[in-house]
Amino acid sequence: MTLARLDAQSVARRASAEVAPGSVVAVSGDWSTAVADLVPAEKGVWFLRAGGTLSDLPISAADAGAVLRGGNVDLSILQAAQVDSNGSFAGYHAADYPGPQGHAGLIDLAGARRVVTVLPHTDADGSPNIVNSLTLPPDGVRCVDTIITDVAVFRVADTGLILTELAPGWSAEDVRTITGAAVTSAPTLREMDFALPPGNPTSKIYADGPSAIADLPDGATVFIDGFGGPGGMAHYLLISLRDRGSRNLTIVSNTAGIARVVSFGTPPGHTAIDHSVLVENGQVAKAIASFPVSPSVSRPSEFELAYRRGEVDLELVPQGTLAERLRAGGAGIEAFYTPTGAGTLIAEGKESRVIDGREYILEHGLRADFALIRAHRADTRGNLVYRGTSRNFNAVMAPGARVTVVEVDEIVQPGELDPEAVVTPGIFVQRIVRRPDGFTGYE
Amino acid sequence: MSADKERLDRAIIAIRVAKELPAGSCVNLGIGIPTLVSMFVDDESVVFYHSESGVLNCGPLAEEGSEDIDLINAGGQFLQPVPGMAYFSSVDAFAMIRGGHVDVTVLGAHQVSATGDLANWMLPERGVGNIGGAMDLAAGADKVIVAMEHNDRNGNPKVVQECDFPLTGRGCVSLIVTDVAVMEPTPDGMVLREAAPGWTPEEVQGVTGARLIIPDSVAEYEV
């Protein structure tokens, strides 16, 4: 008697049961992309698809790679041709395209926090696709956590494959006979469960600034945007952080607060809100900045005064290097070579290298505990659009922080922002606060 | 004595620099005299202005009363919205610079050496300074033009044999335009190309720290 196997749609249904509300999921291969159609919109899941979409947002290949490497993908669901007992896999293209072209995207996808493969348990001539050791070139080595086939579900453990679920009508022995690797049955072995995880994602909207940064700890590294003047600076969040009083902060920013001394955009009789509110409150231990002090020697900023008193440290970074370090941190690139600063003080103590006759220095990516950024509009999923030159470092900082908090003028419903115009996809934004009516960039 | 001779004004420096901007080129102007250059570029040459604040094809400064905090240049000045502008993030602004997409940058300087080393981000006596976009521009722009006064407030030469201020970049300056002369740093040393009206090459040398290489013909400063 031949036991019935699940069809591709049912395998996709079982895979959808792995998808947590609000998570970011990369899918590749027909059996996998079908998952995206099975998860309802209210679950708030982001699907990254080969070919350049992040849910309804168009995304470039470079940005897709950055999303994957930057640690933003909770789960990859990949269609495989073969998986072995160590959790290494060969992608579904492996047999058809033995060269690198069949592998390119899958290799990045294998970097997700969790990797689930979906595949037929055996190939067309009945030989097992789950094996002791791959016979096809690998797309990922020791990266698979869960294997879902048309007859069973396995967990990949250090000790080998653990059989956790069976398709209706199948026994563990039935599965073993068509599996090319040793299998241990889990004590909890049961029939396949197709139910989606319960619940909906928690809202990203916070009632006010203080509640959005209530857990910003002492000693945190904080990205703070603001090119120099009032545009693009999260003034309300800065005041919220001053009021919270977190101390010993490392701030990463273009300036260390010059709006107050430059005061453009500030009406007479008022004081611009910038990093100075944190510095004068004794909250800053160190700034990593490109333009840290006043352009005028005779009008020193709060930061410069504190620096001269020896109260704060400064790591001076060329502006383009700062931008690229932020990008790299958010994109999972540990370090890069740049020509900027070669042969200057900036190069001291850094590894340098001559490539094609030109000198480059090694600079490292930056990551933060929190980013306090400013955008014009957000939708409830966290997609952001900016205004004019106020995009500057905001868009670069969003991906590299564990918690990115955005201060916006307006919060709208999904669908109200043109996906073609979204600059920062919502996967990079954890919290959204609306700037109170009448709140200005000065006190 | 040459130090007391009449010098050109800042606008003339800017006019001279404007002649160096090829039609259709992408240009980044620094703060100070460089900012003035755009006033003297004729519309037909269709120069594309790039600013590190994240805008391309930017235009003139905003008029008083119509400033928009979301439209500034790298010096923090408010810009007028003009047709054809493009906005981008800081990472893209500097990819344009390092990636060789900015043809010319015009920067101020504290010192330039005979071989084109640039020092423009820190006065040693202050002990702290702002790099901003200067090191990226020095490293990335195809052509770096320095527009500055020939001597500092105390009369010290800013065109020197070797910089003693902290460097912004090595061997990066292509041309220096001052209120006294136009000079070209080369691997062999500083070549005097043009002298201000009424100045002899020897008089220029008298206010210059670098040893000038004086060709047979030194043109009069062309404005």
C-alpha cells in the first residue's frame, strides 16, 4: 500500500505554522513562496522575496542583501533539493544549475536567525532527499534548524535528526524507510500541526516620547540624527531622553550639538534643542561624530566645553566614513576599506592596505542599542518617508540599532504611503511616536 | 614690500574658480569663498551642484521668510526649491563623492603644501576640529580646487612647503586660487600659473611659504 503524501500547498501550510506574528521571513522556491499567501495581513508578517520585494515594497538587490546580513530576518523558509543530518542543504536549483548562479541568493538567505527547509521527502525516482552527507554542492552549511517534507517534520539537533511530526497516516517506521539519514523519534512525536501561531503583532505606536524610550539604559550607545540644524532631528525624543536621565551614553551623530550655537532656524530669544541638552545634563560619556564642535572658535558648544573639562571622550570620524560605518553596521558588514583619511591623523592605529596602488584604511561598522530618528510620515507598520534634506543620516541609522524609535509628524494607515516612495522599510523601525502638535526645535 | 600690495577680493577669487568648472560637471562647493563660486557660473554651463546634506541640483539660497528647515546645504544655509532636485541619504551623498561621481570640489584651506597636501579641518591651537565632509571630498572628488586667501589673518603663508597642521588628505589638491595667484601643486613642487594684476612672480614668492616653480611665462590672473 502506498501512503498518501502531502501536496505542495499542504507543505506550505505546515511551513506557515512556523511564522510568528510581526516577524520578517525570507522565502525562496515555489513550495516556500506559497507560504506568503497563507498568512493573513493582520499577522503583520514581512515577506522578503527573491526578485526584490519586501511585502509590498520594492527593494533593490543590495538592500535585500543588507536586510539579510544585517540580522533583520527572523526566519528563512527555503526550498531545498537535499538536506543532510548536520543541517547543511543544497537549494532547489542545485541539481539544475550546478554553477554559482543557482546558489547566489540562497547563500545569503541561510544567514537568517532561523532556517526552515521545505522539500519532497524523496526525489522522482524514490531516492531520499534527506541524507547523511550532501552529494550536491551546499548552499548553507550547518544552518538548517527545521526540515519540513511531504511526510514529516524534523528538528536538526547536534546529535542528528529528531523526528517531531508525521503526515496523517504515516508512522515513524514508514518515514525511516525512505530517509537516507539516521533518525531519532522525539518523545513528543505527533501528527502534523498546520495551525498558524496565535495572536497579532504588538503595535509599534507609542503614546508619547517618554514611554518609547522608557527602557533606554545607562551606558547605551545611541544613534541620534540631525545634520546640524533643526531639520531631521528628533527634538521631542531628545527632550524625552533628557527627562529620562539615562547616563554614561555614547552618542553617534553627525554633530555633537551645534544647532544651539549656530542657531539658524531658531527665532530670537529661544534656544535650539540639540545634543547639548544631554551634554549639559551630564548624560554623555562619549561622542562619535564628524562635525562635533562649533564652526566658530569664539562660540563653543556645550560639548566642546565638556571636552575641554575632560568630561567627555570624542571619536572623530569623517562624515562619509561615519555614514558608511552606520550603513555597514546595519547591513551586516563588519568592516570595509576606504581611501578617506589615509595618511592623516584619522588613520593612526588603523590597519591600512594598498590596493591597486592606492592606500585604504580599515573602518568598522557601527551598531547601537537605540536610534532616535526623525521622519515626516510613518504608517503603522513603520514604513517611513522623509522630507527634503532631513533624510540625511536618519535613513542610514535606522537599520543598525536594536531599537529604532522614530519621531514623525503624522502616522497613517498601511496603503497610504506610496511603496515606491518609502525610503525606510518598517522592518527597521520598532517604535513610532508622533511629535506633539506645536512642538518645535527650540525651547 | 609685496605683503602690502593690493590683493583681489573674494568675489574675484570666486569668478576665477568658476572658470574651472566644466559645463555639465558635478560640483561640490565648501563653506566660505567656495560658496560664492555658484554666483559666477553662467546658466548655460549647467553645472550640477552636489551637497553632503543630501541634495543634488541644488539652487540659490532661500529668501528671507521662505526658509524650510528640511532644505539646507552642507553649510546649514537654507536653499530655494528648484526644479530637478534630487534628495538622498548621507550614505548615498558620500557614495557619490568617494565613487568618483563628483567632478570638482572647491574647498577652503588652512594650508596647502607644494605637492598638494591639504590641511583644512583643525587649527592646532584649538585642539579639536570638524572634519565634516572634507576628508571624503579630498579623497574622492576628481579635482580638488582650493579657494582661499593667500595669507592668514596674521600674514602667515597658507601655501607652504610642508603642512604642519593636521592633514585632510595627501597630494589631493589640483589647483589653488588665492587673492594673489593661481598655483598648481605637482609632485615636483608648486608651480605658479598666474599672478594677480600688478604682482611679479618674485612678489608672489615673497608672500608664499612654498618654493615656487616659476615657468618662463606666468599669465596674468584671468578674470
